[in-house]
Amino acid sequence: MTKQKEAFVPLLPLRGMLVFPTMVLHLDVGREQSVQALEQAMLTDHLIFLTTQKDTAIDEPGEEDIYRVGTLTKVKQMLKLPNGTIRVLVEGLSRAKMKSYLVKDDFAAATLELFEDDTEKDVEIQALMRTMLQYFEQYIKLSKKISAETFATVADMEEPGRMADIVASHLPLKLQDKQDILETFDVNERLSNVIEIIHNEKEVLDLEKKIGQRVKQSMERTQKEYYLREQMKAIQKELGEKEGKAGEVAELTEKIENAGMTELAKMTALRELDRYEKVPATSAESAVIRNYLDWLVSLPWTKATKDDLSIHKAEKILERDHYGLQHVKERVLEFLAVKQLTKSLRSPILCLAGPPGVGKTSLARSIAESMGRHFVRISLGGVRDESEIRGHRRTYVGAMPGRIIQGMKKAGTVNPVFLLDEIDKMSNDFRGDPSSAMLEVLDPEQNRTFSDHYIEETYDLSKVMFIATANDLGTIPGPLRDRMEIITIAGYTELEKIHIAKDHLLPKQIEEHGLTRSQLQIKEDAVKAIVRYYTREAGVRELERQLASICRKAAKIIVAGERKRVIVTEKNLEELLGKKKYRYGQAELEDQVGVATGLAYTTVGGDTLQIEVSLTPGKGKLILTGKLGDVMKESAQAAFSYVRSKAEELKLPNDFYEKYDVHIHVPEGAVPKDGPSAGITIATALVSALTGRPIRREVGMTGEITLRGRVLPIGGLKEKSMSAHRAGLTTIILPKDNEKDIDEIPDSVKSDLTFIPVTHMDEVLGKALMGEAK
């Protein structure tokens, strides 16, 4: 390398590119300082110094921001483009090293030390040139990105330095590597460096070719996606990178370690993770294993919320959300009190049983809030597949955990309040019996090791507070019912419904309909009339619907501009809700012969039944109508047999059953009716019809009868008493053994009723019938 004289020329910094000597290429110049430098070069000898910026992000580079070694070039052509950019054609002349840097008249200039390559070729240089040409030819064959004409041009060059520069300009090198070659002034060293670079690039291309061949052998003809994934895997293997599936495995490993699962579950998870790592990503089994691992790490194994054991706070929340229901509230407060003392009490398994609309579901939500626990609800209505509870085995397509495990994942803690809604609506078929699967869930001795078919590993449910709801306990299998603590919610009295409407339902409906309390007022007498004449239910759902109807009509009146304020009283209630739907008080208006009032218990609360008996001349046939169940038909036959056995005492002809056909009818024939508690009612109606003695209209009765006239106990006395009160009855005849259940009846109902406990049918007839036999 020989030095030439120094030169003082304008300086043009380049971004992201480099120019070698003897290269001819186009440049687009846009920066103001660079344009000034270019114009200065055109005014003098067309010479300009091109050097590369160290950082391409800098818009106005200084002396420290550019490399000191660059290329002295000559501007061959300059063209101004419409967007203000100048396009120039430059030709590299020689290497140059900046000795001094000067900013002059808004452009940069530099004093340069120029270098020219030695053109002498000794034996070593010739050998290096030949080696470089050989490697370059092999590289071109592998790369297929450089044309054969380019190689022919390079092969014809005589200058070794120029050959090295041209070859380097055609290689896919980083800018820093090209700068290093530019700064290599010694021709021998430059040739050696370029040869080493070509050799390395050639090895990389060889490796790429091997990888491509390896992937191609394992690829099916039409699986382009598979080919790309395998190629990525092969590249990562050669480079030793931990990306793709390896990174996913590392992430899952960390999640498994931090999940807090049991040792056995952790071992299973790690074993499945090892399988997942070995299975191809495109395999169907890979997705199955990944889904299983996701379920394992997302389940709460140890995370729990801290129980808020403040009894006063819990009592305040329960009283705020629900009126009445003292027995349930008391049970929750007892649990909190005992837990505050023991710190380790197992959560109870409660079953709230009662008619629809009495607030069972919302009560469970309030219990969760009062304890500071998360709340999760699943509906069991219509569930008839055991897999819905225990999950599907992973061998099945689309397998999923059961609803219990799904609920635990949704809760996110090991101690939520878990509501099993409508547990009495589960059924069974050929797919299994879900109620039997619930036995393990609701058994405190077993649910600490609950096993889901999908998860397979045992899961602890002992910290969960399970609350079930049911309308009819009769449809729940005995073993399942035995595992739960039954709390019966009979329904609301008229007074309770009025309070609930005023304090809860009405404010809620006013807010939902965009009204204010000043725009709509419903007087207490109107609320009482709605309860009496527009609803007949144990709960308050229909009551809420009627209040919503009033709110809608009030909104229409106000929006239409008819009135700014709507006040609802009993007098104008019919204008808003129409004619009364029900007659308050179902008791008969007068004492009648052969018509007795029975008390019934249904899944929607208590109700009253009118049992009618009619005698017609015949041959002693017993006719039963009114869609009666088998048990009720047997009660009628037992009552008839009792009356025949007591014919003499009742002053009836001994052959009365041979002269008359007895027709027993229970109105509302479309409604199915069954149960033994109508026994004494049927017997009373029979005796009344046969003897002609009227039955007191204010008396309701319930009790099972034997052939000898004994009165046996029944269930649902609380619900039946409330229905009697609602119907306007004043006296209830009940079995002596049910006397203990009177305490459960609300005081507002109990104070208006007279209870007559009896042990034998003779007592019933004495209290229910009037006058003497005709």
C-alpha cells in the first residue's frame, strides 16, 4: 500500500452502506448538510469523501459519529428528484483516512490521507488470488444469488486489491465487517481476510443445504407447514437455541414448580411434560397432553382466601340482602363462631330446600360475601351423565374435567362457596347416575381425595363450603340426602312479602326502569293488594313481575307527559294491573255437606284442596277423579273401608255401600295430586255426605288415616299452615305427632290460627262436622 498526497475535500456521511474503491453506484442524498457538501464538490473538482456513520439513527453526525477510514469518490452525475432528494452517481477512486475534520459554510470537509494499492504480484499474492477465486466460484454455486457474469468479471481482474474489494462487496456481510476490510490497507492481509470470510460463508451454505436435505427426507410431499417447522427445529438444534417448544417446556416446568400441587400430582405433571417434549408438535397427542398440563397448573392447589369471621359483619350483610329466613342465617353465624374458636372446622354441606322464588340462590351468594370467600355456581338441572360430575377420561376425543373441577378453576381458590343449584333436578340414564357421583363430592370423609376422571390425581375439596338448593327433597336419593344438612325454607308470609317488596324488590325495579322514588310511589295497601289478589306463590318472583309491570306502565305515563308523578293505591291498582286474578281466601263461603278442605304440600309451597264427595244410587262403586296418584287413591279406599267399619256408630244402614255409588272428586283435574296426608280429609267428606252433616268451612285438615281410624303424622306442616292462613282458614286439624312442628310456623301466621292435634278419626269428626246425623 502506497500513500499519496493529501487532499481537502467535502465530506458526505453514509447511513447503512459503504463504498469500496472502483465501485460505481447510485446514492440518494437528502440531508441539508450532505446536499451542501455535494454542491461544493460539484463547484470544485467533483471529488467527495464518503465515510459510514457508526450509528444510523443520528441525523446530524459529528466527527466522533463517523469512521475515519472511507473512500475518496468522484461524482459522475447528479440529478435533482421532485421530492427534493438528489440522486448522484459516484465512482470510488481510492481508500482515504481522515486526518482532520472541519465544518465550513454548513457542510463538513476533511483533510485526507490517500492510499493506493500495490499492483505488484508476487507468488504469495497469486496463490491468494487463485484460492479466493476458487472459493468464490464454490460460493456462487451454493448461493445461486450471484450471476456467472459477475464471477467472469472478477476472474478477469489483474489487481489483487481491487479483486478483494469487489468480492467483499458481493458477500452478505455486516457493515462492520465490510468496514474492517476497507480499513485493511495491506493487500496480502486483505486477500487473506476475504478468503477466510468466503470460507466461513461457504460452510454456512453447506450447513443450510444439509439441513434442507435432512428436513426434506422427513417431509411428506404436500406438508409445507410440516417442512417449515422441521427446518426451524433443525436450525435450532445446530445453533443450540432453546426456543419454540423448548421454551414452552421451560415455561410449563416453572408453572408446575410454582403451582403448589401435591407431590404425586407434581410427579405426574412432570412425567407428562417429558412426554410432551418428545411428541412431535403436529401430533394430535401433543395437543391432548398440553391441554391436560394447562388444567393441572391452572387449578388452585393451595391458594385460599382468608375467612372474614366477623359475626356482626356477616349478620349485617345477611339482614341487608334477605328479610326473614332466620334459621338459615343462624346456621351461618354458628359456623363462623365455631370456626373463630377452632380455626380448623370442616365446612358444612348445606341444602336449602324450598319452593322457587324464596331466595335460595341469592342467599348462597350473600353467605359467600359475608365470609369473604369467592362464589361459584353450577346448575345441575337436567344433568344425567356421570361424566358431567367426574369428567371424561383423556382417551376420549374432546375430553374435559367435570363441573366440579371446572368450578374450582373458575373460583381460583381452594375454599370458595360452591353452589350446587337444583340438585334435585339431576336424572340418570344409560350414561350413568350423576347423583351417585355426587356422593363423593358431598361426603366430608371422602371429598378430601376427590378423583376426577380427567385429572386422575386426587384433589382436596374438604375446604369448600358446598351449598345445594332443591325444590323437592323427595327426588333426591336417600344416600345423597343423608350427606347434607337440610334447611327448609317454607316460603314467605304475607307480612314478609310486603316487607320484601318495600325494602328490596320495589327499589330494585324503580332503579332498573330509570325511575326515581319521587316519580313512582306504591302505597302499602297497594302492595298488600298485589300480594293478595295478583299473586299466589310461596316465593316472590311473581310479586316482582307485578311490580315491574307497574314500573313499566308508570314510565310510559311519565314519558308521554300525562303525569309527572304516579302514586299507586289499592283504589287505582286495577287501572295498572287489570282485574284481580285471584280471590283472597279460598275457604268456602258457607258450611257444606260432603266438601272438606285439605292441606297439601307441593314443590312450589303449600296449597289447599277442596275434596268433594257425591252419592248417587248404584251398586256400591267407588269412583275417584281429579288426576289422583296411587297413594292418594289408596288413602281414599282406606277412608271408605274405615267408614264402612264404623257404619253402626255413624248411624248408617249396614248395606249403604250396596245402594249408592260413591264419587270422590278433587277439583283442578289437570294438576297431578298424590300423597297420604289427604286420608282424614277424604274420610271426613265421606262421613259428611253419608250422614248429611255439614263440615265447618273455616276448618282445614291434614293427616294420614289407618283402617282402624288412627291419624298418622305428615310432613310440610309449616307450608300447609301458611297456605291455610293465606286461604282465610282459622282452624287446622293435625296429627298429634306433628304438634312439635308448630314451633316452626311464623308467629304472624300462628297467631291467627287455632291448631287441634288429634290421634283418632273420631276426634276429627267431632271437631269438623256440625249437628247430628240426619
